Amino acid sequence: MVADFLIVFISLFVIIDPLVSIPVFMSLFGRSERRKQRRAALDAAVAALLILVVFSLFGSAILGWMSISISAFMIAGGILLLYLSFDFIRGEIPKTRTIEDDPAEVIVPVATPLLAGPGAITTSIYFTHVYGAGLTLSAIALVMAACFVFLYFSNRISRTIGNNGLKIITRIMGMLTAAIAIGLIEKALVLWGVLAI
């Protein structure tokens, strides 16, 4: 049980990678007062949490309604994650324009697609199918709590590790994301009988 939870938590944390959101969050709220930064960080984490919870609970039903098998979804999700990992490996960090520091503005692009993006949604649906809703939702909640902390202390984290540090960590996360993507594709091929364990 603990091992399964760690697998889900670590995988989601790597795919979501809150460090990638720090430059975007700082461009929006880096000069705002701490109260607005705290509100924006909380809004982003809660919005991303709600998005992932909805897809975790109803994603399989939506797939069934569309006559899409979980194996096909795993293949599609794996390819998507692999594609996203290339940006991370190249050290590219999403860019955004500077806008008014209204905490509500953090929903897009920070809450989605940076935190609750296609990769996180795909993985949440898959983990709910494999490990159950309770364990997956608990892991999602813990990951989003960590995301709130990362965003709230984004100024301090950025000053501590610097832009080069962010890029190095992003590349490492990209490699891990690519490995998770390959694992999803491999599991789907095993279910189809194309590969043998």
C-alpha cells in the first residue's frame, strides 16, 4: 500500500514538476505583495486539484462512453508524455506574458496547463484505474499541497538555485517523464499481448 502510494505520488510529482511553473508564476506575481502571492498560489493549487480529481473520478467513464480502451489511452498518454518530456530535456521553460497581478489570473496558465496538464490528467486516469480512486486522489492532494509550497516560495527558490539550477532540474525531470511515458506504452503493449514480461 505504501509502495503503491509512493509510486503514484512520485510519478505525478515528476510529471507535474512544480519547478517548471515557478518562472511563469514569478512573471505574473513576482513583484506582488505576499498576500496576493499566497492567494494566487492557493488558487492555482486548488484549481489544478479540482481538475485532476474530476478526471480521475470520471475519466474512465468518459473513455468508456467514447469506446476507448484503457490500453489505447495508455498508448496515447505515453506518446503525449514522451513528446512533453522533450521540452523538459531541452531545458525549455514555458513562457507567458506579464499581466495584472490579479490572483484569479493564475488559473491559466499556471493551474492549467502547467500543473494540471494533459500529462497529469492522463496519468491520473491511469493510476485511478490501476490503484483505485482513494490512493490516487490522496497522492494528487499531497502533490498539489507541495505545488502550493513551491509557488508560494517561488522567489526564494528561484534566488537559491538560479535559472541554471531550474534548467538542470527540469532536464532531470524530463528524463524521468520520458521513462514514465515508455513504461505506460510498455504496459499497454503487454496488455495487448505484443510484449511478454
